Amino acid sequence: MGNIVLDKVEKAFGNVKVIHPLDLEINEGEFVVFVGPSGCGKSTLLRLIAGLEDVTGGAIRINGQDATDVPPAKRGLAMVFQSYALYPHMTVRKNIAFPLRMAKLDKAEQDRRVEQAASVLNLTDYLDRRPAALSGGQRQRVAIGRAIVREPAAFLFDEPLSNLDAALRVGMRLEISELHSRLKTTMIYVTHDQVEAMTMADKIVVLQAGVIEQVGSPLELYREPRNRFVAGFIGSPKMNIIEGEEAKRRGAHAIGVRPEHMSASSTEGLWEGRVGVSEHLGSDTFFHVHLDGWPEPLTVRAGGEVAMHHGDAIFLTPDEERIHKFDAEGLRIA
Amino acid sequence: MARAVSTRRKIAFTALAWAIGLIIFFPIYWTILTSFKTEAQAINDPPLFFFFDWTLENYAVVQERSDYMRFLWNSVIVAGGSTLLGILVAVPAAWSMAFVPSKATKDILLWMLSTKMLPAVGVLYPISLLFIQFGLLDTRIGLVLVLMLINLPIIVWMLYTYFKEIPGEILEAARMDGAGLREEILFVLTPMAIPGIASTVLLNFILAWNEAFWTLNLTAAGAAPLTAFIASYSSPEGLFFAKLSAASTMAIAPILILGWFSQKQLVRGLTFGAVK
């Protein structure tokens, strides 16, 4: 069980509204990612669900029961913190067993579940160490272990990978996804990294300034962003936004073209410009192209072995089918 | 060159530190020394620094005249009891100030500290009346209560500083793991704050042990601790410096030994949070 409903939930700190009244439904077994720039309220929203913050208005229902005023200990949710928040005075074994001890499970059952979680997370050899003697990735695993042993209604992750180095981050990302497909428990995951959001989520919730901008599957958000903010936030590198003549010609205030939806040529094309910075990734090359009279350079994706250099002439042709159109308010024109 | 200057400075500072240390230690040294002199040698002019006939006579007399163990026991109970009670009250108070502060927290902390600036004699009358009213005069429980109250601001302040150093996320993690407030404080906060709590206990125990205003004014024979034991030797019947010194030495010895063995803990506790 792990169905969570937010009904007109809002939060203010003093006079500052950080979450404007919002509705959201998270279904049993879903992997939901809250994503947005820093300060958008995504962590606050997670803490409201956890019960670590009190809502200013609205209601939170977990599995159909009103949980708005239920303390965090009684909500049946488990949380993994950015700082891991392990208990430094306890061994790994005691850390993982702590929620079971709080639930007053008998000792044999505690041991059984700790051993099981440890084997799933490759922690068996470290059970008698203190957190200080572990690496960042191992600490993160302990934090996850502490969350899974109690078989919660849902897992809450608050930017769990942002303290890890890049290589480890990719590995842990896969492990968490793997864990989700095995446990099939609802997971709510907060991140500012849209790549994490795209790769892990069943459903992405894009937040900005305490408002939900769009909810949808990664590909829905990629294909049909509701507005310019979502369009710019989802996808890497960012979508190119073009205003003015080119947009007007297509009946819009602004158009958006993703770097991967343009073709680059050194001989012919719709828009002519000059190559600025180029980023060679091996598999792909991203060119920043300066066009005469355009305020911003465009980014285009080309193959990995394209031989064009700084200052060379380059021609870009957008895939007209995949151009996104936005009105003056920034909303998508269907 | 730079090296020579810094060495010279080092020597100067070391000498200064030793001088200050000796000045601070001198009264204690003199007291201990005097306790081994005869009454005549104790008031000898010029003062005798080392070469005199060492005697244990004063200790024998003091031992014979008053029941040292009873005073010692009272001191242990009063200092220990007030410290323990203070910690029990202060841990939840410091928890709430450190982790769920309100707008008034800073003011409350300052107000608590400001009570330490009030001269004790200013509240002697009301406290005495309360003691009479509740039959607390010359009782250990009365002393435990009053010493706990006067030291409470210091305990709360010290614990507050230590608790501030503990990341709030760890306590939140405990809450998510199903811990209620009691479990959170008992199983997570307290064990993490043990070094801080230990030095608070130690300092408070020393303060309570040495407290001499309330212990002298609110006790007679029954609950009198070692401070009263010392005071009983500065009597109007005549000055007996050697015996007074012997009594003082006996009174401060336990706390001196305790302090000696725990100095590392004390220094760490007092500078905790100041240096990261």
C-alpha cells in the first residue's frame, strides 16, 4: 500500500508562501520525482508529506487516511536524507535495526531483517562498523537499508545522491531504480538534476516557485512541455528558445527547438551562423552557434566525429515537426 | 630571524603562563602547606615556606572534633543530586531551544543568564521564607533544589551549545524511523551529546560542591556540607589558621582530585563549539 494524495496543500513560513495550494495524486508503486531549481519548494513538499513540517492549509491522505496531523513517526513512511543522517554512535547493524527497535519487533526478527537488507545492499561485511568508517556510497546504502527494513508505505528521498561523486552517482541511481522494480513500493524522489528525473521517474512533477508547472511521464514532459519553463528544464542541453521573426512566421510568440532536433551542415540549411564553443563528448558534439542578429547562440547536437571548428560557417535546419510553439504567456500552443 | 623572534616570544609567553598559573595556585599551595604547620608556625613572621616541623596534628584534631564523613556525604548528595536533577530538567529545555526554537528562545536564554547576575543575597529573604514555609531549612532536598535552580541557567546554556552542533537531520531521521520524542532524546540525542553532557555534569558538580552562600545560610547541623565544615573553623573563639587550613584541604581534596582526572574532558567541554 502506498497511495498518497495532496489536497490543496499549502505552506508558508511567516509571510512567505513557499508552497501555493496544490493537488497531487501519487499512486501505489509509482516512482515520482519532484524536480525544479533550488528554492522551488520541492524539498519542502517532501517534508510536508513526511510530516517534518506542518501544512499551513489543505490535507494529506496516505492510503485513504487523513495524515495531515499525524506525526512523522506514525505515517509509515521512510526517508533517506541528503546528508544520510546516520546515527554516528551506532554500528551499521544498529542503524539499520533502529526503526525495527522503535517498532518493538522481537530481536530474532530484527536480526533476520537486518541481515536480509544488508545482503541486498552489499553491506554484510560492514555491519559492525560505525558510519565514520564507511565511504560515501556505503553510508548512502546504510541510509537506504534503514529505510527498507521497516517495509514502509512509501520511500521519500531528499536529494540522496548529491553528496556523491559523479561516477558513484550513476551507479547508485541504477541501484535505486533496481530497488524500486524489485520492491514495487511507492517512491518519492527529490532532485534538482533533470537527468536523474528523466532516467528514474515513472512520473515527474516539475515545480517552480512553489507551484506545480507540470505532471507527467518523462517522455510526455519531453514531447509536450506545458510551458517554456518545463521546456527549458527538461532535456539536456536545454531547448533553444527563439523569439521574433522566426516565431511569428510560425504563428507563435516564441518557438522552441531542442539541440537534437536540428541538423547541422557546413554547406546548406535554413539558418546560417558561425561555430562558437564546441563540446566534444565522443558520441556527440554540441556546437554553440552564433547567428547574425540573434540575441542568443543556439545549441545543436551533431555526430561525434563532425569536423567543424571555431569560426567555421554552419547551417542549421530545424525539424519543423518537432518545433514547440509558445504564446506570449509562455504557454504551449497545441 | 623570524625564527629567533618567535622562539623568544614563545619563551616569554611560557614564562607568563607559568607566572599566572603559580599566582592562581599559590593560595591553594599555601593552604595545604599551612595545614601541616603548628598554630604558632602558621602565623610566624616571616612566613615559613618549606622548612618547618611538618605535623599531622591538625588533621587529627579536625577529625576528632567534627564528623568529616557526614559533611562529605552531604556534599556528595547535594552536589550530585542538584547536578542530576538539573540535567534531567535541562536536557528537554535545551532540546526545545536548539531544535524547535521560537521567536522568544534567544530572549529566554538571555533572561536565564541574567538571573546569574542577580546577587544571591538579594533573594535570601524570599527563599528563606519559602524554606521555612515548606519545612526545607537544613534539609538536603532543600539544598538540592536551590542549587539546581541557581545552576540551571549554566546547564541549559552549555547543553544548548552542544545540541546546536548536532545536525537536525539526524533527529528528523529518528522521527521518520518511528521514534517518539522520548526515544529521540534518549536513544539519539543524548548518546550523541555524551561528551558535552559529561563536561556539563562535571562543571556543575564542581560549582555545586563549592557553593558557599546558600549552603551556609540554609543549613544548620543536619544537611551542612563541606563548606559549612570549613566555616566552622573560622570561629570567633580565636583564629586557628592551621586547623582551618587542614579542614579546607580536606574539603577541597575530593573535588581537586576529580578535577585533576577530568581536566581533559573539562577543557574540551568548555571550548566545544568555539573551535571547529
